[in-house]
Amino acid sequence: APGYTLTDMTAGMPEAVAKQIAGMIPMGRMGDPAEIASAVTFLASPQASYITGQVVGVNGGMYM
């Protein structure tokens, strides 16, 4: 499950709101779309063939 990610939608946020959100994320920033894509690529690969029924948080530690 992705967390806040830098997209056209989040680019429209007021800067103060974006900074407040980034402050709630342990990594101190929103995710990059490539980071979400990397997780999806792994989960769709043969290396993840034994992973079932999981929610993988790709959120910089915001939800643990």
C-alpha cells in the first residue's frame, strides 16, 4: 500500500501542507513513483512467488 507519493495530485498541495505531511513520515519526504514501481515489480516477479495475501507498506515508515 503506497503512502504519500510525489504525483500531479500532491504537487497541487500548498507547500505548508506538503511540509507538514513530510514531517509525519520518518524518512522526511514523500515517496517517488519509481519507489512504488520497484515494489510492484518485485511483487510481480518470480522472486516473490511465495508471498501471498500481504499488504506491503511502501510509505517511508509512516504506517508501521
